[in-house]
Amino acid sequence: MKLSVFYHHICEAASQRNMSVDAVLEKVRSFGISCVECDIGDLRSGEVSVLLKKHGFGISSVYGFYDFVSSPDGFAGFEHCDIAAEVGADKVMIIPGFYSAADPGTRERERENMLKGMWKMCAYAEKRGLTPTVEDFDDFNSPISTAEGMKWFADRIPNLKITFDTGNFMYSAQSEVYAFELLKDKIVHVHCKDRSMTPDERCEMKCAVDGTEMYACPVGFGCVAVAETVRELERSGYGGFYVIEHYGAYDQLGFIERSAENLKGMAEK
């Protein structure tokens, strides 16, 4: 099982534990994690990629936020692809923008602009030897917050694939099991996120569209069908990464260790 974790979590763990980023990276490496997930902003200076290489980490994917509503030419994403290729990543994840209004007419026009920008960025990613993906982004104003929203883009851009975030469908009040069945043929990357509905003041609370209060927790400690997803992927021969994710955790390092242990156990069953 190939495990990765968000670089953001490593930096936050260092702050929470009063440790150096180097020390946290060494601990995380001992959990059996070999790669990190990076924001494009983390990599522009080159310092982070040097640090990761020093500790034996690869980069599983590089994500970036865009405003393709206003800039449908897609050029803003070309640098993203260049840097991802230079640091040895093979995937880029695109957050294409957000709706500015709730009325259907405006959203349709804005989604068409996002499609134009994504199409051009995806074409450039392919030239750089990269696989472009989208995930189920947990924001009501995102055009990819639902399984159907992701599929709409993937059906129109031939080389666009799916990063399946196990926990974000709960935000949109959708079943992750249903979403998996709808999207499974295009899944090439997985963000392993669990959600707890037990109030915990130590963690940030996020409210789903149906009013459900959700809290961060280690993978396997919540109510999301992560184990079922992992087992189905393993049966299908999935060879990609399982990326540990829990934004808002009060103890990132402890959460990472427990998540890694639980994920390895899920894959073995």
C-alpha cells in the first residue's frame, strides 16, 4: 500500500508539537509514508522539494486553486504543470474556481468558462506527462462538490481523471458508496478522509449542506466508509496512493500515525 500525507499536515504538526519540520518528516517516514501531497505554492521556491528529497519523500500530487471563471484561457495552470513535472510528481489536481452566485443561469455560464480553462490546462498537463485530476471539493459554490459535478467535467475532458476524497461527499449529503460506483472507472488517486459527528472542541467543525456538524478524526475512527472503499480498490487492482487527510485536527502527528496504521490494516483484510 502506497501512503502519502498532506505537506500542510506535516508543517502544522511541527507547530503543534514544537518540533522541526525535519523531525516530523522523520517520524512520518517511520509510519510507512513515502510521499506527500503539496500545494503548488509550497513548491515555487524549490526549498520544500529539496527538503523532501533529503528525507526520502516523493510527491504524490500537486494541487492548485484557480479562477477559470475569469481566466478561461487556462494559462494560469501551465506553471503548475511545469513545476509538478520538475519535482517528479505525475499528477496535478485542479480546483477550477467557485460560483459567484446561486442562480442557475449564472452558474451555467461560469461552469462553461471553468470547462474551457480546465480543458486547456489538462491538454498542457498531458504534454508534460502528467495526469490531471479533480476532487469532490467540499464547498457549496464549487462546481465539483458532488459526484455528478465531477463526472460532468470528466465526461467532457478526455484525459481528466478523478481524485476520490472519501470524506467530502458527506459535506454534500451524498453517499460515498454511491459516488464510488458512479466514478470508479476514472479514479486514479484517493484522499482518505474520515469524519466524526461527535462534537470535539479541539477540532475545527465543518457544517455540511444538510446541517450535519462534522469533525476531523483519524482514518477509521469516523463514520465514512473508508475501509469499504479501500477494500474495493484493492480488489480492483488499484496501484495508486492513499493520501491521509484531516484538516482541522488538533494533533496532526498523532492523527497521521493512527491513520497510517488503520489504512494498512484495511488493505490487509
